[in-house]
Amino acid sequence: MKKSNYITREGYERLDRELKYLWKDERPKVTKAVSEAAALGDRSENAEYIYGKKRLREIDRRVRFLNKRLEDLQIVYPEKQQEGKAYFGAWVTVIDEDDNEFTYRIVGVDEWDVKKGEISIDSPVARALIGKQVDDEIVVKTPDGERYLEIIKIWYK
């Protein structure tokens, strides 16, 4: 399945900060460390040199990915007509059949973080929430069976 190219302003800024940090801070430090390790002589048994080269490859791979991904991403800003309905960027509080309350924010695939309650637009819960409003009930298919949730609050920050 193709990834969505939507992202929140906060998510875009977070990825952009990571790119700048890797390129301007992390990479120069690792490059310097590799140069110093190379100057010590035999590179084949030099752990600092070997690790540093490996770390440089990881940084370069991530930098290439972030450069390409940031070009492809589309920042989505909530619009007035979305108020009261769950769309991209919305915070949604739901309650399950056991009266457990959960709050989710619908975000892009590049920024989700379950610990923060941020779920990907492509996740089953987010797909079920899109376009719904307060008091709507949704059914989410999970590996453990169907899960019934009722929307009790929707807001945009």
C-alpha cells in the first residue's frame, strides 16, 4: 500500500529539524572522528574507524530519505468547515464498550507516535474515524475481533 503524503505542520518541522541536525551537527562530528581514527593507522582492526564509517552510512541514508520525503510531503492545515468532524490533524476522544476513554490525533505516516496518542492516517482506527462526528459509533476490525468505539469529543489545536 502506498504511504499517504500528508503531514501536520509540527510533524514537518520535526523532520526538518532532524535533517538539519544530522547534516549540520551529527555528520561533521562523525566525519571528524573517522578522520582522527584513520590517522591512527591500521583501519582493518580500528573499531572507532569501522563504527564511524558505518554511522556515516546510516546518517547519509537517513539524510537522503528525509530530503526526498520532505519534498513529497504536503502540509495539511485544518479548515473551518472541518470543525465538529474528524479529519486529518484532529484530536478525537473515544470511549469503548468498557467505558475506557482514549484520545487520538490523526497524523501522517511519518509522524505517528502511540505514546503521544498520535495515530497514522492509514491506521484502521483513523480510517474508521475520518468524516465522523461526536456521538457517532465506529467499528474497528482488530486481530482480536471487532472493537466498538463512540466518539465523545473532536477538536483541532
